[in-house]
Amino acid sequence: MIKNIIFDWSGVVKDAVGAQLWKVNKIFEKYGVKEISLEEFKENFKLPYMILYNMYLPDLKKEDQDIFYKELSLREDCPHSISFPGITDLIKRLKEEGYYLAVVSSDLPETLLPEIKEYNLENIFEDIINNTHDKTEAVNNLIIKNKLDKNNTYFIGDSNHEVEVAKSTGIKSIAVTWGFATEKNLRLENPDFVAHDVKELEEILFTE
């Protein structure tokens, strides 16, 4: 049966954990906060992303974070992110099978759109929504716009937020463990499925 697949981007398609930690620590440095480790970052990571920043900087406003984050993303010394091994091949196979594919991401268009081209995923996704802080409205709009069968629609993410969005919009959630959050924290949200690698994700999508 053909399914409808909505992808988060960073942490699912793009291996952005290192780059994201670099940006977080640069913002912390700007405001005099001590650098955090990868382990601390993954343990405390949640979406919407201001949850993490406000744990350390309670008075930081989203508008100020957005400005500095965009500046960091466009800097030449910002670490370059590549796609996770095997994920682009899976996406192309899903497209060949006739699945509806979309992206809903908090990533900026200045980075996400060139990455789609770099990963050879142009003309693959029917809808691309970027720069969204809370993904609930975006996913709900896709469901309404495309008349998606909720029982056959999946949101693939690597954080608590994607699982929460799937639950609130009445679709199925697939949490992947290769992204930003720890598996322990992901399972606290009770996702419908958990995938530890791309092969497991492929089995879920083609056999469930």
C-alpha cells in the first residue's frame, strides 16, 4: 500500500549534529555560557529548539537567537553537513514507488534548499516547508492540502517534537536514533516505531 511520508531534515536526512552543537556553543559563547559536550547536548535536546536555549539562557528571545543562528549558518567556518549513509537512496526508492514525500523542517531555506540539490534530491519532495519553529501547523496543513489518509501517513523525526506532532495530528510517528536525541528520551514519547538505522527504517516503510 502506498504511504505518505513526511521527513524532518536535520538529524534524519542530514547528519547535522556536529554542526548544530558548534552553533549552539557559539551562541553560548556570545552570551557567556560554558560550552557543552555532545553527550550533554543530546541528553538535553528538545524541539521546538528554544527549549534547549532557554534551559541555559532563560531570557534569550527567539528573534535574537534566529539572527545569530543565521549568521553562523552562513559562515565559512561552519562545519559542513552530509547526508546519512543510505538515506538518499531510500528516499529515491520511495519516490519511484509512488509515495507522497514531503519535508517539514526548522532548517533555514538558505541551507536546506542547497542541500536538497547537493544530495541529488531535487524534484523528489512534493512539499518542502522550512524555517518552522513548531511543526504542528505545517504538518496539519499538508494533511488538509493533500487530503492525506491519516492512517497511512508517517512523520519521521529524531526528536520529541516530531513524535508529539504526529500524535496531535493523528498520524503515525517513526523516531530514528541516529539524530539529535537519545533513544531513551525518544522512547519516553512512545513513538509508533523506532528505527536504529536506515535498513530498519526501510523495513518499517515497506512492510508495516
